[in-house]
Amino acid sequence: MTTTVPSTSRTGKVVLVTGASSGIGEATARLLAAAGHRVVLGARRADRVAAVAEEIRADGGTADHRELDVTDLAGVRAFVGAARESYGRVDVLVNNAGVMPLALLEELKVDEWNRMIDVNIRGVLHGIAAVLPVMREQGAGHIVNVASVAGHRVDPTAAVYCATKSAVRALSEGLRQESRDLRVTVVSPGLTRSELTDGISDLGMRAVAEDMMGIAIPAAAIGEAIVYAVNQPAEVDVNEIVVRPTAQS
Ligand code: NDP
């Protein structure tokens, strides 16, 4: 955890964002900080989260960063623990980290299936496991899970990805039903500009996906939706937001 020297006294919420080194997570962290929240950015590319946190601080915001692999439960607990030690509480966790190596099932890319399960499902569960005791103790908290339009529909080459995002929606709804003190939000983006297609190993499939991204909306469009949910009063729980390009089918 880096030392934070805020240029102004801030009292915003303490918000942890996973997968904050690029795309939606990065944009969300920047927007949350601009809205006055204290953000902690996590991702495996520590140099990237460090640079984003530094830019946020240079703009007058409050930001820390920490190297984070959401597939490692101990690491996620350490991420949450360090934030709590710095700020005394954790108000919001944005479970955003995700991967999308699209391929036909018949290609049997079992390692990629497992990686999607590990990051997109286990990663979200690890986040929940790490913050739930803290938020229960506080008697308040907010978990924002980034799912996808792919959690609402299934397309060829995306079966496993869609399954993981359906799982995120199911987990979120279950958590919501079990909670009277926590807010639970699912944000489901459509095509959004980010680095997500870089992880598609099938080059033909990657070209198709990049072509589809021609109509993609900026990552900040999703970040704005997350900021909206976070900024609602404590008794208002925004449960699901779908944000897609106007031109997306
Ligand atoms: P990016 O690839 O730009 O961002 C993904 C982020 O996840 C990166 O910061 C990456 O950081 C992080 N990440 C990946 N694996 C891990 C890991 N094991 N531990 C910690 N962090 C990890 O793509 P997006 O911004 O688009 O993706 C963000 C979320 O939005 C994902 O859940 C994605 O499924 C979802 N989404 C995206 C859509 C789109 O069109 N872009 C549409 C619908 C949903 P690092 O590699 O440094 O660890």
C-alpha cells in the first residue's frame, strides 16, 4: 500500500476497485475519485495501478494501489485488510476484474475455461468473502459486481464467458436476498472500449470481436453508472443497471 497524502481533506466513501489497471476499472476509479471518494486500485499489473493512482492524486484525489490477483483468496483478503488499516473501514467493493478469451467449445480450450471460472466467478466470490465480515461488522456496505450483457444472453464462442457472467448475476441476487444491511448492485455493460479482447487467443475470433467493438462506448459510460449506484442514499439499493451502445443488437 502506498502512502497517500491527499491535497484536500476528503470524507468520501472508501471504495476498492479490482481490475483497475485498464478499461472499466480504471475509468471507474478515476470517476469515483473525482466524485470525492477515496479509492484503492488493485490489479496484477502493479505498475499500471500505481500510475493511475498517482495521476488521481496529482488531480487532487485520494488513491492507493496494491498488486492484486483475484484468484488468490489470501491476496484479496490482504487487499481489503490493507485498505481497512489505512482508512478504518471499507464502504464499497467493485468486483470488476474479468477475462474473456472467446472460443468455440469444440476447440476445447479448457485452460481458458478454467481461467474464466477462476477470475470471473471465483474472483467475485473471493471479493465477497473478503469484505462481507468487514461490512457485517460495520452494519453497512456496498458490493458492486460487474457482469455483462453476456449474462443476459448467450452467443456462440461465448458460452463459458456467458456462464460466468450469469453466475455473477445469480450470486449478486442471492447476496441481495440474504442482506438487509448491505447494498448489492450488478452492472452489466455491453460493448465497451477496453483491453478485454487482447485476451482472445484465437486470432480469427479476436479480429471478429475487435470489429464488433467498432460501436463500443467509452469505459467511462460504465464508470458513470457505478458512480450513480454508489452515490445513492443508504436506503436506496440500485440492483441492476445495463449499459450498452445504442447501436448494439
Ligand atoms: P480490461 O481487459 O481492460 O480490464 C480487465 C481488468 O481485469 C484489468 O484491469 C486486469 O488487470 C484485470 N484482471 C484480469 N485478471 C485479473 C486477476 N486475476 N486479478 C486481478 N485483476 C485481474 O477489460 P474491461 O475493462 O472491459 O473489463 C472489466 C470488466 O467488464 C470485466 O469483468 C469484463 O468481463 C466486463 N465487461 C466488459 C465488457 C466490454 O465490452 N469491455 C462488456 C461486458 C462486461 P491485470 O491484467 O493488470 O490484472
